[in-house]
Amino acid sequence: MDFGARVVHGDNLAVLQALPDGCANLIYIDPPFNTGKRQARRQLRTARDANGDRRGFQGRRYATTVLGSRAFADQFDDYLAFLEPRLREAHRVLAPDGSLYFHVDYREVHYCKILLDEIFGRENFLNEIIWAYDYGARPKDRWPAKHDNILLYVRDNKSYTFNVDDIDRIPYMAPGLVGAEKAAKGKLPTDTWWHTIVSPTGKEKTGYPTQKPLGVLRRILAASSHPGDLVLDFFAGSGTTGAAALELGRRFLLVDSNPEAIEVMRQRFAGQDVDFETGD
């Protein structure tokens, strides 16, 4: 089966079942988090207006116009029963030296890890990455939840891709303690990644709910794949995995059943050599 840069609109389980064994060098998935809510995101345009409905920096007022909205249901009667056949197929199609990054949140991560331990083997669990950010509401009755969990499993813990020299380095928190040479070079990230969410007003924003930052996917692809490798994301959403793959010279296969996600990806990849098709 030939892969280049492909987006498939269809049931991800059916698409996975049609893939050959060991074809994907890296899998990243960000499945719905089973919050029990309808995830929605409005697209807004703001303009300076003395009588506007929003207050901004230094008290300036802005008027907002709703341009549109996108949404999907995030609720399953049995979340693990939904995920299990898809994760078993992911294990089958993952290359012998491949890696799976499974992005979830605190509500489901412990249940998902037990399932992944069963499918991949506890010995092939490599990391739990904490993606920490600082944005959004702050409840007064608990510690505000400002992180996601990314579970990293490999197909074989004796042989897997990890390009340590290709990982973006970050500043030392106390550069004066490590000397000028080390401070200038920066340090490798740990399993806690501080990275902002996608800015609500930035150029990266697509308007799709739960869009993940390009910087997070760049780091994953740089670390765990090589140029020309096939990257698979079968909960593709806004297509950030594909955007990172295009930048870094990886092939990709994205799958999503939501027509709104497909439309967002058509707009995002407009002018790029990306094939769109409908799954069986």
C-alpha cells in the first residue's frame, strides 16, 4: 500500500483493519477524553470598539463577532470497549521499532494505562509525559487542572527510535548554576513539558475544539521518527499531526469520522500535496 500524505474520512477501526502489519513507524492519537460533554469552540473576530462587549489589555474595549462554531460529542457508554479494538489494531500496524503516543486527560488515564499495559506489555511502557499549560478557568474549590497526560509505549523496549539529538532544547530554570556554555546550549526536556495551548487569537488556530499545539507534535515526531517514516493519527481532529509531518519530511495517514474535522483539514492543507479520500 502506497502512503504519502493522506487524509481519510471514515471509521478509523475499518481503516486500521485494512492496513498491513507493521506499516506505521509512529502513532500519535488524541482520542475524545470521555468528558460526557459536547466539545464546542466558537470562532470569534474582535475589533476595537469603545462600547464593545469585551475588556482587554489596559482596559481597552473590543466588540466580538461570532464567525462560526465547531463541535463533537465526547461521551461513550463504555470508553474502554470503544478504544480496545482500535488499540489492538494500532499494536498490529506499529513497526517493530515504532512508538505509540496516547494523549488523554486525568479522568481516564489510569484506566487507559491498564488497557495499554495489557496490549503492549508493561515492559514496553516508556514514559508518562505531562503536558502542562496555564490557561482557562480556575475553580476555587480544588487545584485547577492544567495538564494532559501522554502515555508513551514502544513495540519493543530493546529496539525503538529515539532521536535525542533532534529534540528541541529548553532553557535552564537557573542558568547561573550550570555555567555559560550549558546555559547557551539549553537542556533536554524532561517528562514534564511546559507548552502553551494554541492561542485563541493566533495564526495557528483552526477553530476546531481540542486542537493541540504544533510545538508538541513537532517534538514527538522529531524524537520518535525519521524523515520519510509513516506517521499515523486515527483521531486526527484538526490535523496537527499532519502539519508537523509536512514540516519535518514525514509521510502521514490521518483518519477522522467527523465531517467538520475533514473540512478543517482541507482548509489547513490547502495548496499542499495532500490526498483526501473516503474510507469504506
